[in-house]
Amino acid sequence: MSDNALHDSFFALHHGLPRQGPGSDTTTRRLLALAGRLPERPRVLDLGCGPGRSALLLAAEAGAEVTAVDTHEPFLAELRETAAARGLDGAIHTLNADMGALPFPDGSFDLVWAESSVFVLGFDRALAEWRRLLAPGGVLVLTECVWTTAQPGPAARAFWEDHYRLRTIAGNAAAAVEAGYHVLGTVPQPQSDWDEYYVPLAAHADAADTTVPGMAEAVAGARAEIALRREHGADYGYAGFVLRPADPRWRTRPETAADAAEIRRVVATAFGSEAEPSATEADLVEALRLDEAWLPGLSYVAEAPDGTVAAHALITRCLVDGAPAAALAPVSVAPAHQRTGAGQAVVRAVLDAARLRGEPLVLVLGHPEYYPRFGFVRASEYGIRPGFEVPDEAMMALVLDGSVPLPSGTLAYPAPFGV
């Protein structure tokens, strides 16, 4: 049997499926929400689009102009037909091309999207090669198969070692940060996302004509994959990653002992002025360094081009009804660097560090028009309220790991805050 026969049978088996991998419209919408504010008519590149379920949603609900790329022309033809039937043919453009050799100029897209297709290149290669396609402020959205346990069983491990290298969500997040991205959010996908793919695939396998050259092998492969998921699905899953390239203007890093005096200057002038610095928040930072609430590695600085500290952000331990959580405060930007992006850079960096450290929840008391850009929402949505009076919209929470139970109840800050 030729490789072409197996290739053709694989695509014949998959033709007409609503999806070519685990997913759902609900997950697509969650990923889109995590991408944050986009231009009024965002330019979207959907890579490995298949029959275009995501492309259609992005065009209809985000008002996007979508370039949908796949190597299988029948998928693209199906997408064009569906788009025309929905009145979206002017918003969706198809291209038969290899996602590893894309013909687009740098900075062509506000959003690069790849659901269930990044495995074709591999996660790390995609991070490296697709970054250039993003316009300033652009976002990369990927979904990827991941380990959901630190100790997967031998059957699942043997299968995936033969097919594709898996990491955990935390492992992929760390790889993204190492590659120069900020992690805007991760979405563990539910079992129902697998059902949207495997239930119709199983029906196709049952109805397939296995006398066609290559079809018996394609059906056997599909059934083996479905059986593995049924029997060992606790070991692995799918997850979405929403990533934004770090601002190259600012180098961010954990503080060192040598930074203490300069951090004090930045904090004091940020909450006062160069002429009249304020000691209150600067004293707070120093008191927190000596407190049991201090979390090593979660005091971050952003450096100006001359190497001086331009901004500082701190995360320390807090409690929600006695359960550990994390508090972002204070965030300080030197007056000369305010409204330049230094503050956003250092906040995103310290949130990345908290995510990689395993912190599931970060809380902040701050300006309700500033912190939502990082994904913060009202803490009251999670049943969390401070033990003192503040406007509800000013007390905010950011979930870094939605796969673990989150505490609810009364928020208690560390003693140095004096509240």
C-alpha cells in the first residue's frame, strides 16, 4: 500500500467532520475573550483551519477579516461554501499553504490562531516562527495536547512518545515565557471538547468502506486513538494558550539585593514625586521583604535602556478564609517612565512568574480601568471580598490556574499592609 493511499484515506475519513481536533465554540469564545481588546476589524490568521469552524466564529462574532490556511483543499472549499451561505464570504479568505512556510510579511496580523493544529510544527517551533507575523500588541492563540498529571500511565506515555512530545500546561507556559511571550491565560479543555471530535469520527469509522486501499489502516488508527482516550483520558487532555510577545523595550527580571535602594527610589517617587517622594509604600515594600508573606522570585523590576529600574511590581502571600492566595501590590513606575509601557511590562512579567511558580489566584486592589487589561475581574465574582470597605469594582481577581479549586470568603492582607 502506498503512502498516498493512506494519506487519501485519512482525509476521506475526516472529510465532513465539524472539527479536526478537540474543541468547541464555547472554548473558542473563551480563548477570544482572553485575547483582550482587539482592533475594530482585526486581521486574523487561522492556521490549520480545517473546515473552518473557528474561522467562521471569529468572522461572525469578532468582526474579523480571516485568512484561513490549510494544506487540504477540500477543507478550504467546504469553508468557502459555508462562509458564502452565512454571508461571510467577504470576511474569509482561504489559502492552500504549508503553515511552516507562510508567505506573509512581518506584522501582518492582529491575531494568529491555531486550534488543534500546532502539532504539525511543534509548539516551540510555532512560537519561534509565528511571532514575526504579529502586529504590535498582537496575540497568538494555540491549543495543544498536554499531560494532565505529573505521572502519566505507561500506556498513554508509550502512545504519545511514538506520536508527539507532550508537556504539562505549566511546561508549555514556561516554554512560552522562555520564548519571549507573556501568558495572558490558559484554558484546560473539558471532555465535551473531545466528544465534539471523537463522536462524529467514530461514526465515520463505523461507516467507512475498508475495502478502499488505506482505509482499513486509517480506521484502525482512529479507533486506537479513541480507545486510548476512553481508557487513559485522565492522563492527558487539550488546553488553550493565549500569548502576547513581550514588549522588547523593557527587560524584566526578578529583583536582586543590589536593587533594593533603587526600588525604594522608584516606589517613593511613583507614589509621590521626584521633588516630594512618599515613604509610605516604600516602607511597605521593605517591611514585606522581612515578613513571612514574602514570596521569593515574585518581586520584579523593569529596566530602562540605561539599566536603571524603571518600574517595580510585587506579589506576596495573602489569605482567603485562611487559604493561600497571592496579592499584587504595590506596582510602581518612576515618573520619567510613566505611560510608556514599563508598568504593563513589569506587571505581566511578575504575573508570568506567579503562574510558573504554581500560584492559582492573584488579587489586586487597584484602578478598575487599568487592571482588567491583564485579565482581572471583580473578586466578588469568585465570592471573595476584603475585610474592609472598598468599592466592589476596585477589588479584583485573576485566575492563573482554573484546574484547581479556588478559595472564597474574606481576603486578609499581610500584616505590613495594616488593614
